[in-house]
Amino acid sequence: MRQKSVGVTVIDLPPRGRARTPFKVELLAGGNLAAADWPSIADDRDLRMYVFQSREFLDIWLDTIGKASGVESYFVMVRDADGRPVLYLPLIIETKFNVRLLRFMDCGVADYNAPIAAADRTLSRQDFHDVWAEILALLPSFDVIDLKKIASDVAGAVNPLAYLDCTPFGDSGHGIALSRLRDQTDTRRAVARLRRKLQSHAKGLSRIGEPRFIVNPAAAEAARVAERLLELKRRKYQRTSTPDFLTAPGVERFYREMMSPGRLGTISHLSALMIGDTVTSAHLGFIGRGRFYYIFPAYDTEFGRHRVGHLLMEHLIDQSVAQDFDTFDLGIGDASYKNKWATYHLAVYNHERAVTAAGRVYLQMRRVSRFVSASGIRTWFKTAS
């Protein structure tokens, strides 16, 4: 039996060796997260979440990237028979080439995509597929399901989205369980060698000037560090012939909002390694629920031989240990330094499926584009010309 009211659907799922369990699926359009009682990163309920799906993060996302890109925003809430939350899931519908794509609220600024999940009310595989079918039915029409960077778990809890027909994302997530550093049981030789090398680089840097670390500085200095971080990031894009991510709709404004003084120390974290008044390296990360997120670093290549970016990261790791964080999250990306520091790895997946003929054409064109990029044909033609 299905009962419907405006914006809410109640599903009575069939029994599987237990009592029938109704789940209420609610879909809200727009961005009034307070009205939806969307969880804050500081929510004291027993919820598992990454910062990227918290109310604070999404409020900024909606006001910057959401507005600039013109996407449709939808917020899914699933509750059990007693009205207790089971999961919260933010989604968007984005239109490209007249094709409507169901995606996460991401656009490149979230490392892991997952719902906020209740720790003690996990959906089984079958329960999730039943609920997922209802979510898709409640959403407006779209052509393609295009979900990227699905984390295999949500801070230790099962991510039910991983029950979908997924393929590997390509890179993994990486993190450091800080208890191993705090109780000094991390005896990995590779990390010990890395620390010795960084000590040597720190000595070399001190010959230029006295290094100092700054963390979440006051407004005037924060503004200066923020400008320098964005400048260094742009230089990296130019140096590596990478498209400037900061020019994507709303992205620069998103990071500027995250670096504003009112955000620092609550959801975001701004730091730098200084020599005198010179910012040699800087980093914008996120914090919440015992986790430090290493997300947006950059360094000045004039100081590159002194590994100033690595020195700042090591300082942030040590500070996270001292401040009783549980995890230092190195984020997605299989860079060698992440593999050296990480004590665990997180599998990340994609799920894509066409639901209309237009969607099938879109995905076929995407596969052709990927094949051309992987084969090097474009490079061959550029060289030949």
C-alpha cells in the first residue's frame, strides 16, 4: 500500500523474515535547509556524515555554485515508522546540452558523496533499492543518473548508495587514523624517513628566514592569505596546463566564502607557512565531527625545493593529533605522499545509467570522448598538424 501527500511518500516494504517496516520518503525542492531540519556538522544525534553533506557546507554551496550554475536542488529525507531519520541525501538536476543529469550537490568541491546516515538504522540492500526506486519516482524527469565519487562508507557506516551498480571512480580516498600517531604506535619506516627529510628541509628553509605557521588568522591576515592561496592555485593550473577550476560557475566565490572569518574554525580551516611576510604555502580545509579534511593546498614554486607544502601538511597533521581529532582525511587522489602517510584507503565509485533515449546518446558520446582521450588520438593529431 502506498499513501501519498504533498512531497511525502510512505512505502510499506514487504517482510523478509521480520515485521513490515514502512519508510517515509520526503522530497523537498529548493534550499531551505533549516525548515527541513537538515543536520548541522555539530548535530548531536548519532549520525554518520562527511562535512560535504552538512547544512553549513550546503548552505554555502547553494548560495554560490548552486546559484551560479542554475541547477535544480532537491533534498531527500528517509524516516522509519517512528519518524526517526534513516538518511538524508542532497541531489541536483543539472542540464547540459539539453540533457538533464541527476547528480550530487558537488560540481567538484566535494571529495566524497554519500548520504547522512543514522548509525543505528542501516538500510539493507533490498530496503535501499526499494527506497531508491521511490526517490527516483518522486523526482522530476531527467535523462541520466550520473553519480560520481560515491564513498564506500560514511565515516565507518555502510553507504547504501554503494549497493547500486557501480564502477570504480579511478582514485581512492586516503586517511590517517590519528590514534596511531597519538599513542606512538605508528612504526612505519616510510613515515619516519619522510619526517627526517622534512626536518632537513625545514633547516634549509630557516636559512632564508624564520619560518612560522599561522592558523585561522584574524580578518586582515586571513584576507591576505586567501588571496595568496587563490593566486598560487591559479599559477599551478597554468604551470600544469590544467583548466582553471576557479573559473567554473560559483567555485571561486564558494572558496572565498569558506575563507571568510565567520566560517574559520567552525566548518573551514585556513593555514599558511610564512617566511617573514611571504606566504610560501597555504591550505584551506574543513573540520567537523573529529575529522580534519586536507582539501585545497598550494605552494610557491620559488620555495619548492624546501617542500614547503609538505612542511605545512606535516604541521597540520601534528596539530590535529594535539587537538584530539580522530582522522586526518587526505581526500581523493593517489599521489605518492598520500600513500606514504595514509593508514587506510577508501574505495570510491561511480554510478551512471541512462533512463531516456537522449540519456543513452549522451552516455554513448561520453564513452567515445573517454576512449579518444585515453587513446591519445587528440595528442597525435596536434603533433601531426
